[in-house]
Amino acid sequence: MKLWILKDEDVLPTTGWEDAFIIAVNREKASTAFSNVPKIWSRLKNFNLEEVYEDLFIIGLAVYSVDKRVSRREFADCWTRELEVCIPVIQYEIWEKTESKWNQLLSFLTGDHWVITFRKTNQVWKSCLCKRRSYTDISKNDCVSLFSGGLDSYCGAIRLLDEGKSPCLIGHNEYPKLRYKQEEFCNTFKTIYPLQHPMFISFTAGARMPRKMSGEGLEGVENTSRGRSLLFLCTAVSIAGAMGEKIPVYIPENGFIGLNVALTNNRLGSCSTRTTHPAFLNALRDLLGEVGIYNPIENFFAFMTKREIVRLVKDSDAFLAHYMETISCSHPCQPRYARIGSREYPKNCGFCYPDIIRKSSLLDMPEDGNYRYDITPSQFLEQYGEYEISADLRAIVSSIYRYKHSNESDIRRLVWRTGKLKTDDILKYIRVYKEGMSDLKEWIDRDHNMGRYFE
């Protein structure tokens, strides 16, 4: 499938692309893909952004929009998509040399076959003029950190503050109530760390139906989140770039999730992000360095489990203030559409994959009851064992069974299969995997009625 990314008054599809679906990323008018990031740039005090950072954001927004609006059901196996995407960039001469690297990077990220081509555009957004009612002063911030509202990013912000840093926290505003939580968390940081200057910036992004020049629309959406995570990172890097080329970008996520070992032999972590897998981050750093983007990108939790991260900060006032309110869930807004029961949202469901990892990380803390399904694993399987919502729990039970019957060679093979790892890091990731699985096993074992599932 061919897709043509149209930036403002850029050229329409040319020879060979006449039948492509068009994704318009127009700044001032109705768009197929849209975001408030250009306005965020323009409101930064002492704003200065190199064009290469704008190009990176456009690439991230294009990938996010394609990933979101091209349904896997359009393809023969209902999974692997064949995607040819033409993206406009200002600095064409430097991006053109990276096309093959983007193809490899995105294929690893989403599991599809990508063919990225770049073309020259003169449409520049970095000089965006809008009515500045106020400036966002980030001159006192010394780093950028992704801030999703989840437990890992919350702990990551606390670690940075404990080290004396003043992070600019970047959050994706998927729905207003999440932004309110993120703002509340940041305000608490400002109170507890009065000598530092944590700042929260929220950005929006969305994608509508692409259309061909003939008017034919591409229906369907995807519920995977891998493209969103890349946009999240590209946005953070662009804001770091506006602060300076040496400003670091932190992606606080536990190594167990980042490694993304398949829970079962036929389940490849399809809906989980791979943006923090070391193979992806290493390849992205190399690619960005090639185009002149030198902001360090680091996941300082890469060799830690989620439980180890919690233990690092669990006694701090900042952690105790809000850890139960953090949102790890894959579908936190689901209660909003429930026909019965509480419609309070956002709320962790308690039994999607991220929430189960969350529960296993909080075993050393007081009981955390902020879940939609506040019941035991065995009760959940008894009620929903035949339904899709129990799929993640059943997969985790299978993965624990596999782990209990695996030798060192089996475990090494599981870790190695996730993606290319540095030789010096393999033993570290094996340790992370084993500790993460031990935490999950301990959580399951606390429900004595789960024993029959391992007989």
C-alpha cells in the first residue's frame, strides 16, 4: 500500500504515486494527521529549532498516522503490512541517505515491511507564528524525560529530581483526564523539590481517514501502540533540540518490558511497544547521529525490573504521594463506555499485561486496590476465562509454566530472540528476565488457588 505524506501546500502525488492514499499534515487547516507540537515550539521562550528536528517530528507523525490508520486486516495474513511511504523533509540531502536504516528500524518496531522514501519540501513550520498569550520558559530545565503518567515514568522523574536535575516532562495528551493527572503529579514535584524546576509539557496528536485523489477513503484503524511510542520520542527529542543539542532525553522504562520477550511461542508481543528495546535505541541513536542530532537518548532503567525500580524510590515522599494513581493500563478509558458498574476513568483494569507487571512490581507496597477488576487471578479466570479480556493473564500463566521448565540455554535463547543485543549486555538482560519472571511467579503464587493451572 502506498501513502503520500502531504505537508501544507506541498506537491500532490507524482508519477508512480497517483493511486496513493494521502495523509495531510497541514499546520493551519483541516488535516488527516494533526498535532499541537508546532505551537508548543513557538511558545518556547528564546525559541530556536534547527530544521532537522522539525523533519524528525514530521517523520514521527507520519509513522504514527500510518500505523494508526492502516488496518492490518487489509493484508493477506491480517498482520504484516506492506507499506510504501513518501515523506517530505526540509533537509532532504541528509535524510535521503538514511532511507534503508529507517526501513530496518520501522520493520523492527511494528513488525511490518516498510519502504520509506524522502522528498524535498520548502514548507517550514519552525517559524510558526501564533498569538503568544504566554511563553513556556524551559531555560532552567537541564534534561527532557518522557512522562506517560505510568509508574515507570513517574519513578524516572523522581530519580532525576533526587539527583538534583530539573526535568522537562513530556506527556502525550491522549485524553484530558490523563493530562490533569500528569499536571497534578508535576505540581507535587514542585512542592517537594522547591529548589528545582520540573516542568510539564503536554502534546496532542491524532489521525483521520486517509484518502486518494479520487476521494476513496481508507477505512479501519489499528489498536497497536508502537507508532505512537516513536512519535512520543521524536517529540521529546525535538523539544530537547530546542533547548540545545547536548540536552539528554530520558525514556524511563523497566528492562523486562523493554526486552519484550514473547509470553508464549506463538505470541510476539504484538501490542507492546518495542521503542525501548536496546536494539531499537542503539539503531536510532546511530541514525540520528548520521543526520546531526546528537541529543543523548538513554533508558537508565534498562537493566532493572519494575519491582527494582519501585524499591529504588518507594520510601520517598513523592512516590508515596501518587504511585497508586499512576496509569499503566492498556485501555484505561474502558470504564467510560461500560454499561454497568462504575464509569470512573482513567482506571487500571488490573489484568492486561502492563497491569499484571505493575502488580508484580508493587508486592513490597501496601495493597493497591485502584483496579477496575479488584479480584484475584483465579477469580478472574473463573469469571472471564473464555473471554478475550483474560488473554493476557492466560499468556502470563503459560509463560510462567514455560519459565519453570526452562534451563539456562532455553532462557538465553528467549532473550536472544527479542532482537540484536550487545554481547556485554546479554547476561544483564538474562538477569532482568529471570528476576521479572520471578516477580510474576511470586504474584501468582500468592493466590493459592492458581496452583491447579500449573499441574
